[in-house]
Amino acid sequence: MLRCACRLYAKKSALAPVSLRLPWAVRYLSSGWRSSTVQLGNVAGKRGLWQRVRACLTLYHFYIAFCTFMFFYPVLYPGLDPIFEGLFAFTGIRRARQSRHLPYGLTEEKDLFNFLLNADIRLVRAEYFQELRKAGRLWPRRQEAENELLRDGRSVLVARQEVEELHRFATFEKCVRQWRLVFGLADQSANSFIKTQTVPKYDPVNYRAKRTSLEATVVPNSFGRFGKRKRVRIVSVSHAWEAMQHPDPWGFQLQELCKHLSALRTDDAEEHETWVFVDFLSLYQYKRSPGQQKSFHHAMGHMHCLYAHAGISEVVRLEELTPDTDKPEHPKPIEIYNARTDSCETRPFEELVQNSTPYSFRSWCRAEVQWASTHHAIVEYAPMLPKNFSQRVRAGFLGASGSGMVLKFTHRSDADCVIELQARVFNKVVPLRTSLTASNLSAEEVAFLVEALPEYRSLRVLWIKDSDARCREVDWSIEAVAAPDGAGTLELQSWR
């Protein structure tokens, strides 16, 4: 049958150009084994027969290789899948690198590392903040911090090569986790999920769906490195800028940050190393070169990744501004950037343009809290609907006051970017969240939570504790929204 089909195709393509005809190996098969002379240009006889045999062996080897690949494909797929994804996405990422919206996800390690590398963000080693506090110094700019070293000789800022090393090892760990998932050796949460499935364990077609359902549980909040015992934990800092030229001119936020980092180090200092994101040290500051400005805009356009990504271990909020009791009556001169000399130099403290807007009324700070609440517990600030967030930002521009909360921007040009990012993260993450923990909410924040609850379409468990709701109608609204059909679970603890 194969020979007849080949003969028919060869007969129909006899009038076609030589370049469009069947390959010579298939044409030999169509000519039959009884022919004593086979024409291939001027080649005939035994030489033509030998070439037919070689063609048959080539096809046979391809057939064996294909069958072998299909036999081992279900086993190799989990490990090869990240590699294939990276190869297929490489071209798209390069094409979109000049664009403002890169395809950064919030659940996979590669997206976090790609963002750090593409935006040229340099994380800070936690030990550096302790050394600054002991020396009585303030945070330096990114440009000056690049040249500083720790007491042990390491660079203050994490090098690009170290982030790339984390990226490679994270890919390796992901392959191991996915192989363990396929063979039923994953962690308890993964095993409990697999046992409830009706699909075969080795079915690669349904594997991707199983892996997607487990993304939130298998993404680690610390990353390993080849040949090193300590794992790396990434922490992001959300804070207010108390002056236009310097975010912490009195050093109060530095002291508060050291307290938070010391609490993290006491838990497992021998097992983890902490890398911290602080915008003043991690991003290029004014005045920037064209290349630095490009990196800065790239980072600002995707700032949500450093607060909403599942790989971020913790988001530290420095909400309190420097108390008046900690402000000296005659402050010392401060080292800031001077545009006249185009350098960082010591200037009188009175040249600072101070900003006393509270943390809760700053749009950037509230947006960072909103992003962090998508993967972390909600504390003090409830998630807001994108339309409500946008309305309060617009009200801050109009100078509205009185009833209701308004959000303010230092630079109006940042407003559209923050509003867009808040809506993008909310619409992407909130509908997929299955559990929610909220605590220490005021009556106004509880109202925001009630308005946002209908968007939590997959919500099954809701804990609200140590919150203030003086109106009983708020309790009834939460109960009606959270479990309208009895499918969800509502647990209210320590409700004041």
C-alpha cells in the first residue's frame, strides 16, 4: 500500500520541478525492488540498490527514535517543560523588552528573577543596614552604594551574577519538584491534591493543569544556590519618603528596619541569608544617565512584582514617620545630591523639601499594601476595588477633604501607572484566591473589604479577627457575600 501511494504521488508530481518532488529515498521505494537498474542522475545498478537500503535504514532509525521519545515522554515532560517554556518565551521577551508591559507573572520564580535582571535592580544585603546604624550613617543613593563593601569584603549590593545563579538553581529545583509531583513524592499538600484527581499520574496532557493548580503552594519563599548551604530570602520594604532629596533624613526608618530584620535573623540566621529591596538603594536615583533612566522606568512600570510576587518572603511596612521627639532642634548637615555640582555632597539640612503626609494617605504606599495583600495576610488595610482606588487618587488631586479617605501623590505623573498596576494585580490575583485572613481592620477598612468580597469568586475560607465593626449591618453583609450558597466557610474571631 505504501509503495502504491508513493508511485501515485511520484506520477502526479512528474511534471513538477525537481525541488518539489518527493525525496530521493521515497522515490526509490516507489520504484520497487525488482528493478535491476534505478536512475539517480547517472547512478544505476548496485549503487542505486545500496542507496535504497540506506534510505530504509534512515527511516527505520527515525521510527525507533520517535517511538523511544514517545515512550519516555510522560516521565521526561516535567523536567523538560520549564526548558521548553524558556526557549519559546525567549523570543517574545526580547521582542517586548523595550515595551512597558512585559509578561511578568506573579507565581513563577523565573518572572521575579527576569524582572530583577531586566530592570537592573540591585538588592541590598541585610547586614549593611546594621553597619549603617552602628556607624551613625544614613542610606546612600544607589549610585554611591555600588562602590561600598561590607566588613567581610563582600559588596553591599547583590551582584547581577548572584541573581543569575539563583535563577539557574531555581529552575533546577522546579524540575525536581515537578518530577516529584509526577511520581507522587511531592509535599503533603501536593499529594493530597493528586489523590483527589481521576486522571492518570503519568498523563502529560493533564499534567499542566495539575501544575497550575499547585503553583501557589509549591513556589518557595526562599531560594537555594549551588554549593552553598544558606538559602536566600528576599524581603521588600514599603516606606514613606520624608523628604524629596532623601527618604529618611533623621535615620528613624533605618532603626525600625533594623528591628524587623533582627527579628528575621533570630529565627534561622544560620539557614538563610536576607536580601532586601529598598527603592533608594536598589534603584537609580536623580540625576540619572539615559541608560539608568531606562532601567528606572522599566522598574517603575512593574513595581508590583516586588510586592505581589509569591517568591517574596515578606513585605516590611515602615508606616510611622519620624516622631518630633526624635528630631533634633538643630540637625546636622546632610549628604544629598546637588544638581549644581552634579555630585553628592554635604548640604545644610534646611535645603530639604520635607513631606509630612501620613503613610496611609500616600498612593504609592497604599498601592504597595494592596499588592502585598494578594499573597500575604491583610493587616490594617483592606483590598480596594480598582474603581474605589482610582476615585480616591483623583480626589487627592482635587484637594478633597472631609469625609472619606483620599490618596496623594508627590508626582502626578506616577498616578496613571499606579492606578493601572493596582487594577491589573487585583483583577489577576483576587478571583483565584481561595482563603483570606484579615486582622486589625477599622470600620472604614471593613467596608472596603465588603465591597471587594464579590470579586473573590474562588473564596472558600475567610478569617476576620481583631477588627472594628460597630454596625451590625457590616456583619450581615460579610456573611451574605462570603457564603451566599453555603459553600464557603466564615469564621469571625475576636470581633469587637
